[in-house]
Amino acid sequence: MLVVEDEPQIAAILEAYLKQEGHRVEKAADGRAALTLYRAAKPDLVLLDLMLPGLSGMEVLRAVRADGQTPVI
């Protein structure tokens, strides 16, 4: 699972809950890092913040959609 969130506290909370449920979690704090991690990790799900530094969440979403059918919330 890929969590894309630029607020460190929110990202840490999401990561903790997801790991508690047994998920492997990758985190990115900006759009460019998100795409790099997405391509490397091939996550089953992306939790995506829309307001990100660098590339916006919408730009990240377009790139993910162009690459495949990974679910994005």
C-alpha cells in the first residue's frame, strides 16, 4: 500500500493503523516521490492526498491511471 500525504503526523497515523492490520506500507510526502515509489513498489492500493507539493494529487492520479488499474482513494 502506498500512502501519499505531505503532513507527517497524518502519514504516521495512517501508517500505524495500516501496519496494525498487517499491511506493508510505503510513504511519500510529495507527488514526484509518490510516482517513484508507485513504479518501484507496485502497490495494491494508493491512499492519495490531492494537495501535494511538486506534482499535485490529480497529476499523480492521472499517471497512476495511465499505468494501470491500481485502486486509488
